[in-house]
Amino acid sequence: MPLLIERTDPVVHLEFGHGKANEIGRSELVELEHLIDELERSDARLLVSFSRKRTSRGTPIFVAGANVAERADWSTDEVRQHVQWQRRVLARLRHIPQFHVALVSGAALGWGLEFLIACDSRIATPEATFALPETGLGIVPGAGGTSELQSLIGLPQALRLGALGETIDAAEALRIGLVQEVVCDLEQAMLRVDRIRDRLLANSPTAVAAFKDACLRSPGLSYADRSALEARAYELCLDSGEAQLGREHFEDLRKGIAVPWQPRVRPRW
């Protein structure tokens, strides 16, 4: 199977480890769609995406872009439909109810960088590099890099990466906000994931999912509509009983005792 998926409740690990450089083609998109279908129904709390891949020359790879080779004999319409599919898949991934962390220890190019836009947190090692080389190939990033990257790093930095095609390292990615942390190696990144997992388990899964969903839906809306989203998210916590659990176990929370949160109730708006 192109994608390596390990489920260890409450964490799902997604490892890229296929092909020469983890290129993403049809078969990988099918598997990613199946994973999203599963996650949308799952009580898992955390998705961790990473790669240990190295090329034959030892170059570390996260995802080195889309599988352009498989498109060699495609018609223009076939390419158009495929890129639309890529865009839909990553848009769905962005809205899964789980917290999604990417560990980047290698090259995240093109689709690989666009994948990172669909994550909630990005942790890099010094071996990580980032680039959008598409304009040098006569196209634009078509799976979120053109439409969504600026929301993460601002318009000037998005133009720098997309129009100039510059490659940046982990330190620069941290400076511009493309990643949130830089750690020394993948092992340390996994230890950081353990701490993130523990923090998530201390929190209500319904509240986390409602907060994420409202945050993702808010950009571009009026103040009134953003406030309405916030109100619905809060009311979901009330109606699901999670708010009452939090009140009843407030002293336990202060002592570090786990609250018996209920299974996630997903927002339905």
C-alpha cells in the first residue's frame, strides 16, 4: 500500500514511504480519501503525518510533490479533473475533527507543502526544506497553495514562495509562520507529539472539534456571522453535556485528574 497507516488509539499515524520521493498520484489520493472517510467517523483524537523516506542519495523527503510522471499521456481535461480531485481531498482533510500534526524532516515541495496547509500544527527538523516550484513548470499550485497559503503566512511571503519559487529552510519557515516549532530530529518530534496527545486527552473531544470547526469556518465572514458560529460551538458544548462535565469535575481538573469526557459530538451546521 502506498500510504502506511497505523492506528494506536487515540492516535492515527500516517507515514509517507512510497516511490522514489513520496510523490502523490492517483493511488495515494484514493487511500487518503479512504482515511478521511474513516477519520470523519472515528473517535481518534490525533492524526500525525510524517515520513522517514530518503532518496538513494540520502536526501530526506517529506513529500516531493505530485506524481507528474503518471500524467505524461493525460489530456488537458484529465489533468484538470485530477487537480480538482486533489483540491477536494485536501479541503476535506483540513476539516477532519481530529487535531492534525505534521512532522517535516525532509523536502516538502509542491503538493507536499500544500498538504501542510491542511494540518493544524507543523513541526520541522533542521533537515526540512519547503518550496512551491510550480510556476517554473508553467502552472500554479493547484491544491491550496494559491488560495490558502496566504492565510497562514501572509500575502508577501506567499508571493515569495509561489511566484519566485524560493526554497526555504526550517528556520525561515519558523520565522514566517509556516511551521510552529523546530526540533533537533524526528525522534524529538515524536516526543513532542506525545505531549500534544496528552494535552488533547485532557480536553473535551467535542469542544476541541467545535473550536477547530468554528475557527476554520470564520475567515471571510462578517463579525455577526463569526459570532454566530462561536455561539453555535458553545451551545454544542452545552447541549452535549460536556460543559456540565467540566463544571462537575472542576476540582479534579485542578488536581490533574482526568475528566470522563464523552465520545465526540461533531458540529452539524
